Amino acid sequence: MDDCLSSSANVSIEYHAMHLGYQNIKCQRIPHNYMILHSSKHHNNNNNFLQKIENNYSKTIDAILNHQYLSALEKKQISKEKLQILVYEQYHIIKNDRRNFALMISKASDDAATELFTDCLSAEVKALENLAPMAEELGINNIISDSDNKIELYEPLAGCHAYTNYLTKLAVYGSDAEILAAILVDFPIWGANCSKISSFLKKNYGFTERSCIFLDQFAAPLPEKFIGKSNNLITRFNLAQKERVIQRAARLILDYELLFWDTIYKHSI
């Protein structure tokens, strides 16, 4: 969701359009070097570090951005009934991530980190509200007000929840820098996939702008202010001595993101 995209010749025009929020974009292979992680506006040392993470884990990033689940949606190979799984899983993930960010706020190292995690928590609260129209489109009603509905009775898939459970581990044991590096690495990738899913649902499944508001919210770029403050905090963490733990956090969050897509595809086809 980072709006600091490079104008590299290797980045397709279609990807830029998709990332800026335009719809009805044909799914195509996206190269890993799409430069989502940095901008010349921010600290070069930290940007180089994040770019190094992107390069090191380019295969994982490629696999997420060009996942079979997206291709299946483009070809309308997933039924509306199976689309419910995406809503079910996101509902339970969001509820856990709200707790994650609340815990991060309580443990934040300074006011800057508190503000960043508060922004994340606010986004999760809004995401749950925005998920309701998508759920209604698929025949799942009252997901917020009815504690006895089928979305609460749904049993989450372990592979889909490895991501949010790892975020819980970072909230409990990780540093603010590890958490924010993971967010800067992963959120733009999740946002790019949300943008494509929104396009395919509108084109192939008759979804409306309202029923895709959840996806379009995440497809929007991360605010420059959020990126800048996160970069500042990560830089203060002393990258020279802590690079390994931040690299590990980024690698694992990407692996768990890929596991989410692998799992949901397996159960949707």
C-alpha cells in the first residue's frame, strides 16, 4: 500500500495503475523489484536495508503477488460459496489483530511508536466495519452485532492464522522496529492483492463499490507520514547491531502471508 513506487522500467504500467486504485486490471505476472519499500524522501540507510529485505525474499514476494488464488478469481473458478472463506478468515484475523495492536500500544517504546500503532488499530477497527458489506454480498449478515451468527461459529484455518499469530508473538516479544519493518514489508503486498481481488469481484461476481470497500481500503497507499515515522523509528533501533532480528521478522511475516494465500486457495478450489 506504499505510494512510493519506483518508475523502474521493469515495473509494468498495469501494476502502477492497479496500485493507484484503478480497477478492472488484468492479472499478470508482477516482477519482484517493484520497489514498494522506499522513497528518496526517507532515510537512505534504512531504505537500503528495506530494499535488501525485498531482494533477499523476492521469490516469496513473487509467489504472493502472482498467487494461484488470484488467477482462479480472474477465471471465475471460485464459487461464491467458497468466497465466504475469505470473509470468515478476515473477520477472525481482524479481531485478533485489533488485540495485537492494542497490546503494541500498551508496550510502545515512545510516543511516536504509540501513534503509529494507534493508526494501525484504527485501521483494523474500520476494516471490521468495512467487511460487513462484503459479507452481506455473500449472504453473511450481521457480522458485527450478532454474536451467534455463522461467522462466529466458523472454525478458522490454521494456515490462514499463522500470520496474525506471529504478529501476536511480535507484539509480546518483539521490538517496535521489528513490528514496523514487518508492516512496511508486508502491507503493500497485501494491499496489491486486495486491489486485484476487488477488480475481479466487480468484473466477474457482480460486486459493487460498497461491497468491495474492505478490499479498497487496504488497496490504498500507506500514508507518507506513516512511512516516514516508521523509517525514523527503525533507524533509531541501531540497524548495524539488530539487522538479523529485523530480517527475520520480515522473512517470517512474508512466509506467513504466503501461507495464508496457499491455505485459502487449497480450501476454495
